[in-house]
Amino acid sequence: MDKRYQPDKETDIYKLWEKKRAFTPIVPANPTEAKKKHKPFTIILPPPNANDPLHAGHALYVVEDIMIRFHRMLGDPTLWLPGTDHAGIETQFVFEKHLTQKGKSRFDYDRQTLFQMIANYVNKNRGIAVKQMKRLGFSLDWTRERFTLDPAHTKRIFAVFKKMYQDGLIYRDEQIVNYCTHCGTAFSNLEVIHKQVNSHLWYFKYPLIDNPKEFIEVATTRPETMLGDTAVAIHPKDPRYQKYKGKKILLPIINKEIPIIFDKMIDPDFGTGAVKVTPAHSPEDFQMAKTHHLNIINIINFDGKFNNKAPKKYRGFYATQVRKMVIEDMDKLGFLSKVEDYSHQVGHCYRCHNPIEPLLTPQLFVKIKPLADKAVEAVKQKKTKFFPQRFQKNFFQWMDKIRDWPISRQIIWGHRIPIWYNLDERDDFLISFVDDNKKLISSYWLDIKKKYDFDTVKKGLQSIIAPAKANYYLSEKDALKHGPLVLQETDTFDTWFSSAQWPYSTLGWQADGQHSPDFEYFYPTTVLDTMWDILFFWVARMIMIGIYATGQVPFEIAHMHSRVNDLHGKKMSKSKGNVIEPIKIAEEFGADALRMALVYGVAPASDIALSTDKIRAQRNFVNKIWNASRFVNIIIDRFQQNHPNLLVNLPSSFSELRNLTKHPDDLEIIADLEKVIKSTTKNLKTYRFGQASEDLYQFFWHQFCDSYIEKTKDKGVDVIPVLVFVLINSLKLLHPFIPFVTESIYQNFKQTFAFKEGLLATSSWPKTS
RNA sequence: GGUUGUUUAGCUCAGUUGGUUAGAGCGCAUCGUUCACAUCGAUGAGGUCAGAGGUUCGAAUCCUCUAACAACCACCA
């Protein structure tokens, strides 16, 4: 044995596990019956981005690996199913950056071509994450690896989409959505970050039609939207404005009559108590427009520029530019009465950090309330439990005020939504395509069809925006019944709509009920482990859709872990330069050291401060284990030199061992071992990995090495049975945490002892009695 | 505005159901390498457990309040 533990042997150990198929469970012939007798332990890996290397957060998969290895050793049928994520918008965003560097943009290509380009790019990088997960020792069953764009997965999410449609849970509607004009797509509320912004409150005077000398003052943070105002709103009980009931007002610049409306939504204490109403660019105003039947004028395009509904001089300018122009113009007209400093929350895109533009656009929604109700019920019935429990409260709170979920995204790297439109039915589809000269054409079908034939449009298609009222069909065949000119929706599903279905889809759920044996055996899965930041994005939605599709919760335990921070507890980021790359660490200190450092002394769901100091300390621990084993080896060698024909007998149980010795030192370490077996087993069952690792560290280093081994040094070879027994059992206890070094030592000892079990990874968990 | 979390040794953090002199790693000081490991061993310094009040025979741990910090949720112009 080497004097020091060499982590470079870790890859060979992993190959050994793979060769022996140590991580592939056997599914019995009758899974439904078999699982009643012995319940499998199942985790579906939260799929990492397929084309990105792992970051420190991913290294926390170690928590799942600990659970998996523990249950495998307990003898449970154990499955940890791996997969990778196409990571829709993230990946497209990165790819577009590459395009920009080449002086190109996504608008230079038709949809099909661009999709293929991204696919090629991802395929080139795929495998990095997989290789790295192996390097970190994760005992995933690679025979079951999945990808979120697998045709089988696509087929399943489409089937569920269709079922939802048939159940009336899917609708297309024109609503105010969070639109990022830079990313060119709509987002759900969760993808909007609210930032405190120091701005101003502008007070505008709108003159009354009856008496142009009389004004109503409105206060606004967004002056530019006044070009789309269609009313002024006041709280119905506001005494200051009672006299204006039924009156009309003049919208300056536009010079148009607009009504004064009264609505409870208005807070009389804000500004002047009178508020301008811009239905197309504010969710509240849109709401009011519906109740009061106001006009809705959309003045901002998807690219963020003002359109031809705005007066000529503002057209083609961005909101920030128009804001300046409007303020200046209102001031010149004498309608700007005052400006106050004002600090308020403004929604920003989580991706590119630009302000979100609330825009009126048709999107596809999921009616979420019926799904949420069932999910809440299931959690109340403890069918899914949260750990730590406090996250359950977060879950309930969010579910309580959940709103319908917009699931269409205006990006192309994802699952193209399976609905079709018929262009024979109407000509107000807004279509963008590249023509034969690679020129981008963007207009209504009404105009396009005069100059281009349908096939050219279809071939070069980039996007189609169907009016909210347009018919849509769930299959191309159905759409073709109404005429030959059929185009598929160009939007894709929100990545989370597909991820929400990951647990049952990866296990082979089938829409027709002919599920695979895997599904029958392993579903519902046991634990879902992830960081709390995607509790709503993912965990809640998996529960909702899982119950909807399969009638069962997707997992029994939602286990939340925390973020891996740097040594000062600060969030890692490339710009701060404090990023720790797990693979580099594994190469320098060994994967085991990194794994141990990630769980040692960490309380459930509390932030993790990771430092090279901490990793080094654990590397030393790994080396300590290695050297203790080396010592035991040396003692055994000595024994064998003197007794070449005698085999070392390894006691198989505590009682057998106790029959061999009555020495108080021996009895003490034996009792301590029993204690740590009990505590570790209990801690692992209750997800206290930090405590478990600390106890083991303490036991092995201080009780076993510092105390017991030191005492054995003046004794003869009689101590061998105790020494070996304690060592092997310690290796087993430590194996879920540090699988490489423990397996490596075990394989070394195999030459000395005739172990029944070929691999430590599939050996049995220590028993105390 | 609502919610949750954090506050323990110089640094980063443990401390499950309240129970003897409050723990670890790193760092620091002194000593020690023939005899598994200097990626080591021995010894030691260092904390009024954020503050105040309460419950209790007993509180870092339970309750109330206060302060600082952090995070999440939220269609207030």
C-alpha cells in the first residue's frame, strides 16, 4: 500500500462498479406484488444542464448518493436514475451569444435550421456532465440515462398536454404577460425578479372636456404609457372626485376623449388618488379595462419599440426614449405639474436583468387551481412530506395564491408546442420567416400571401403569432381538415412544463396505461432532493402534474438542501472569482475529500461554506483512513510471516467477536463501534448527514486511531480480529460518504480475507445485534 | 407589504426531543518524528451561546419582545 492515499485511483474504482453493474437494480417479474413485500428506494436525479460542466451546487448530489448507497447497503432495491436537461432558455441564450460573436443572430435562420444548430452544439458538449458525475462517484444507474429531449419524453408530455386540453385545463388567451423584449419571450411570474429602483413620480394634468381650465392630476411612474391611456381611474368613495362622475377628460398629446372611471382597485392615498389607465401595458389596468369595457391600445411592440398606434414622432423609439420625449412634451404643453423622487419595485428579467415589459400577447395557459387543490390535499395527507418541514409552509403559501401558468415561451430550443393553426381560416396571423434570399420577412399573413407562396413561408418559418381567437388543433391532421395551409405553433413549452413530468416520464409511464415495469416498481419515487430555490418552479409543479397524470404523488419526501457558498458564506459567482469547480477539487484532493467537505458539519438546509481549508481537512481524514488500514495490513503481514499456514479469522458478528476477547480496551472500542453504528443508521434515516459524518469522523480518528490503535501497539497479534472487525465495519459506515477510499481499501483486503461480498458498494450495512 | 431563516471560539460552522466543566475543522502557542500517517501525535490558550424579559430544579436549546443581517413571496400605478 502507498504511504498516502492517491485519489487518481478513483476512476478505476468507478470502472469496477460499472463493470459489476453495482448500480443497476433488478426489477422482479411481478413488480406490483414485489414492491408490497420490499419497497424500493428510488431517487430521480434532478437533471443538470446537458452542455455545462458541473458547478459546486451539483456536487451536492452527494447527498442523494449518500442516501442511495445507504439504502443499497441496507438491501433495499435501489434506483438512482440519471438524466440531463436541455435547459431551454439557458442554452439558447448561451448559443445566441456564440452567434453574436460571429456577427449573426437568431433572426438570420429559420426555426428548423436554428434548432438543428443548437442541437449540434449541445450534442458536442453532452457527456461532460455525465463524465463529471462519474468522477464524483455518484452511483447512478447509467443503463437508465435520460435526456429531456428524448422522443419518449416528448411523446409523454404531449400526451399529458392533450389530456389537460381535453379536461379543459388548457386555454389560449390574450393577457398581460411578463415579456422580456431582450430575450424575446414571455415569462411566468416566477421568472421575474423585483428590484428596488430609484425613480420619479410624475404628476400630469389632464384637462376636463367640459371645462379645459379644470384639470385632474394623475401620478405615474411610467409617463410613456400615457400614449396608450384609455381612462382615468378613481376610487368610488374618494370625496375629492365625486363631482366628476360621468365626466370625460382629454388625453393630452393624443388629444382624445377618455372616460373617468371609478374602481375599488384604486388606492386613494397614492399620488393624487387619480390614476391613468393603460390597459395594454399594466395588469391592473387591463383588469379594469375588462370590467369597465375600455379600449385597449397596444402601443409597444415585442421588440420594445413604440409602434404605429403611437403618434408618429414616437414610433420606433424604446420606452426609455419615449419617456423623456413625453415628459418634455407634456412640460411644453404645461401639463407637467410636478416631479417627485420615488423608489419602487420594478420587475426585471431573471435572465438578462432588463426591465420586464408587461405586454398584451396571446399565450397558452394552464388552469392551475384544480391541480393545486389536489397537490395541497396530498401534502396535507402527508403523502409528500417536506424536509426540513418549514418548507411545507412556503409550499402552502404559494399554492394558496397561485395564478394560472403561462406555459408558452417564444424560444425554439425546447418542446415545440403541439398545436396547429389553419391559415385558410383567417389572415391575421403575424408571421416571421426568412425568404429564399435569407431576408427576414415579418408581417400579417394577409400581406404575405400576396407575395409569397405557402411553402416558402413554411420552409423559412421563424415564428407565428396567432390571434387569441384563432382556432387551434391538437394534431396536424385535424388542422388539415379545414384547408391545406397548416402551420404548427412556433412557441415551445416552458422548460418547467416538461421538467414537472420528469419523475413518471423517466420511469416509463404511458398515456395508455401500459406502463413499463420500472414505473410499476419504482413509482412513486422515494426522495426528491433539490435546492430550495426551485421549490415553486419545479417541486410544486411536479407534485401537481404528477398527481394529475398518474393519480399519485411523484415522491414521498421533498428534501431541500442549501446553497454552496464560498468560505465567507458568500454566493459563488464568476464575476467575484470565488467559484469552486468540483472537478478541479476532485483532481487535487480527491472526490472523497470534496464529498465529505460538503456534508461535514452542515445542518439540514443551512447554507454551506466551502473552502479549500475544509476540503484539505477532509483529504487528511481520507488519508488517515488509508493509513489506519495500512497499519492493519502491516500487522496482518507480520502475523502471516510467523504463521504462513494460518488464515486470519474474521468474526461475522458482535457476539462472535466478544467471545474472542475480554480485554477492556477491546470491549471499549467494540461498544463505541456499536454506538456509532446505531447513531449513523438513525442519522441517515432522518437526513442528518452532517451529524452522521461528524460522528464517524470523531469515532474513526479519535476513538479508533488515536486511542485504540495506539494501545494495540504494545500488544501482539491477538488484537487482529478486533482491529479488522472495527475497520471493516467503519469502512461500511463511511462508504456512503467516501465511497472511493473505502472501496479501494476493501479491495486491498480482499486478497487477505475471503469476503463473501465482492464490492463494498453492494455489501451489507453493519448490524449491531 | 407578507413570510421564513440567521446571530455560538480569530474564521467557517455543528450542537435531534431543554440535563453534568458548550464542540469540530482551520488558524494560533509549546512540545514530539526508528516503530501506519508531518496530509501525523500530545498539550494548551480562546466563548457572559446577539440583547432584554419569561417558563423551569435546570435554557445555546422552549415562549415574548428588541436589534442587526440574509433570503423568498407579492399585478400597487
